[in-house]
Amino acid sequence: MSEVLKHMEYEAKHKVKLKLLYLIKNENIVSLTH
């Protein structure tokens, strides 16, 4: 069971990281266009 929880935690962290990278990219694009 703990292995499943670890995997879920890893997935969540990975998704958060991707979301942050996506937001940062969008911010950079917005700042470049303005």
C-alpha cells in the first residue's frame, strides 16, 4: 500500500512541477509580447 501512496505522491509532485513550468513559460511569452 505504501508503494502506491509513494507513486501517487510522485505523480502529484511531477504534475505540479509541469504546471509551474507551463505557467512560467506563459509568463515569459506574455512579458515578451508586451
